[in-house]
Amino acid sequence: MKRIIAIFLSLLMIFSVVGCSAKEQPAGKNDNVGNTASVDEPYTPPSIADLGITGYDGFCDVLSAKLIDGSENSNLSPISVYLALAMVAEGAKGETQTAMLALLGCTTLEELRGICGEMLEQLSVDTEDSTLAIADSIWMADRNGTLKFSDDYLQVLGETYRSEANAVDFGKEETSKQIAEWITEHTRGKIKISEDAMKFDPETIAVLINTIYLKDAWRDAFYEGATEKGTFYTPDGEMTVDYMKRKDDGVTIYQGDGYMRYSLPLLRVGRMTFVLPDEGMDFADILGTPEQMHMLLHGVNGKEIRANVSVKLPKFKFQDRFDLNDTLEALGIGIAFSGSADFSGMGNFDAKISRVLQESFIGVDEKGVEAAAYTMVAMGEAAMMPEDLPEIDFFLTRPFLYAIEANDGTVLFIGSVTTPDPAGSSTTTEQSSYLGVLSESEKQEILEFAKGWYAENFPNYNDLVFEFAKDSAFGYTQYPQYKPGEMIILRVTSEKSFSGSVRSCFIKITDSGYEVFNEGF
């Protein structure tokens, strides 16, 4: 019977391997329920020529093009997926190995080890201000000697992937807790691990985990005092966000076919690149193929412009999850999910991949960037400034693509932002129910107070319109010390003073009346 092996990476990527019948998994992005390959179907493993993938860069383009379409907030760490799959491939034999190597852009395991070893050697930063850390571990079932992992396999994991090794009992709840704690430690507690991710079949024989954590400051930080509220135009409407602002003089910005690309350097890790579709363009017009993804991030067929660039970037923070079975099967490694999988290089058991899950986190503010991810693979039973430069506004006020790259250009994280949430939380009934706490007379009293306060403090703004904000989740996550009924959020609009944009006014309810503590200007 094919046993269970799990491989986690700190982007939460879970590779589960089970038997011939697929186990139900919670639906996530690219839901993979009921998609195991048939053991009876003839199979021809793809080659590098078939897939057109060369090394990690090729893999990154292909996977990103499959998963990032700009339709919603997305955060993917291709390198985490790559390293997880590489560890699995180390134990593959025959057609399974051929298919996995082709997807990873290699022809031999030696070539794969060279790529992964170099990445792990180069992609490490540990200073007071900057961190880039990648970690691996393998958790093996302790079955009184009945399961035997190959010494050669474990040696490769230790020497090339620097993997820790732990013996555990997957039938005990304590094991799930241990693994979750390890992931939390190596991702600095930034990922809220899905409950189902830590539920292991008692027959699981191994879990392999790779984590990636990044935290770095902008080389030139945004001034917090310049942050202001403004409108972000989502695919479904408008929302008020916090915009960070800065002016970069004498820099280079890239104008491509239907988009602009600009990079903000980080202190030590590398850079964060932003791709903004031209106004009126949709992501569908510029995304879709690996070649398009590569051109968006690295293309040079457009025009490089030396300019003074005004940047407006929304603060955002969110967690993401991908279920990757369907994607990986579509990319040519369906055999690894089938009863025909051959992972005999791992040990004296039969196994196949049953689930690949990835979870990640990203946060961007005035100080810098923080991101984390883990990938888990679980396997189970087979069953100086120039003059006269043009002024360019690079205002990220509509959906955009981003990528965090190391100094050598290696893509660590890639994703899209369609609805920036600086608090990284979702709206709840409690957070948006403050209007129900107020009587009609109190609402009118608050509106009159706001009108009077603004007339006194901003007399030049004489056309302001005030409305109660219907969704106060942002306010209560930004100011968690207040509960519904203790703080009021008003939408402030103006046709002339604000040029039609929307501001937010925060009013604190005190024993003596009302107090404006954030006027939104």
C-alpha cells in the first residue's frame, strides 16, 4: 500500500499523498477534489522540450501564469513550491522522476541539486533590519522499524536541502501541534495555519516542510506623515485606502505594451517590482501565458524612461491559500498523483501525492515588506539627478501585479492586489454593526457635530457631504481599542474640494460628547 508523506514549505504548501481514491479536501483556489489520475490510463512522461521549462526561472513563469490572473488578491511563493517539489523528486524513480524533473526544468537530479543548493546558499540574509530565511524539515513516522527510509535519500535532504529530521507518531494530536509550532516558528507567526492542514491520516509516514520568511525595509522609506486616504478602484467599485507617497527623482521606469513597471529597492534582500496595467486595460489583456508573465516582470522590448517618478502605493496585508493538485497535474506530473507513482527512492514503501496546499502572508507598509509562506507535500497510501526629466505619476490606484525579487533576480513572491486591506482582515457582523447601536437622533447629532467641526477647522471646504460608513471593518481593525458604539466612521465627499474622491472621518464618542481624532485630510 502506498504510504502518506507530507512536504510543507513556509508558504504553506502541502503535498499529500494518498491511495487510489481521492480524499475530500476543503475547497480553496484551484480546488482539486476528485482529480486523481487513473492507474489504468497509459502515461508518457513529458520532457523539458514538451514543457519548455528551463530551471527555476522557467518554472516560476509557468506556475505564476497558471495561478496569478489578477482577478483577486493573490500571493504565491514559486520558490517554495519549487523546493518542495524538488525534495519529492529526490525520491522519485522511473517515469515519475522524468516527469517531475521536466516540470522543474532539469534533466538530472544532479542538475536539480545544483540549482537548489545554490539558491539555499545565496538566498540567506540575517541582519538587524533584514531577514530572508528558508528552512526544511522531514517528519517521519516512528513505526518500530517497519518503515525504512533510504539513508541515501535522507542524506541528500540533509546535505542539499539542509533538512531537519524528526520521528513522530501521526496518530497523536501532539504531532500536529509540533508541526504547526515548527511552521509558526520559521514563519515568525505570520501565517494563520488552516485547521485542516494539520489533520493527518494516522497512516501518514512522513511530512516534509520548507518555510520561507522575508522581512526587509525599503532602502528609502516612505514618510508616514505623508500617508493619506484616497480611493482605490477595484473591479467591483471603489474603496478608501491608505496611500503611501514618495517622489523618486532621476530614476528609470519601464513602459511596456499596455502597462508600466517600476521597482522599489529594498535595503538588503532585493527589490519589490510593481506592474500597473494602463488605464482602461484589464489583466486579461496582459496576463495568461508564461511568456507574458516573463515580459511583465523582466521584458526589455518596451521603453525605459528616465524620469522623476511620483509614487502612490496603497498599504496592504493579507493571507492567501492555493490548492495545487489540478495545476500540477495539468503541468505534466499527473503520474505522481496516481497509483502508478514510483517514489521507491524514498524508502521501502509505495506512495503517491494526494494533496498540494500552499498558504502565505504578505504585508506592505511605510517601513517595508514582510512575507512568509510554507508548502506541505503529504503522501499517503496509494489508494546623481539629470535635468529636464519628465514627471511621471506611478499611482497604484487600480489592481496591480507585484513581485519580490532577490538581488540576483530570483522571484521569491509574486501576486496581485485588487482590494488592498491595510488591516488584513475581513468584515464581520460585529465590526459593521455600530450603526445599530445609535438612535436616529444620535445619528443626526453626530452629523451636525461633524459639519460644525469641519466648518470651524477647514473653512475653505464648504461643500462637504457627510454619510455614515456602511462598512466599518477598516476603522475597527486600524483602531482595535474601540468597540462598536465607541467610534464612528463617516464618509466625507466633495465635488470641488476633493475632486470627487472619498475621505474618512473618525469620531470618538466620549462622556462629554464627540471628538474628531482623524479627519481624513
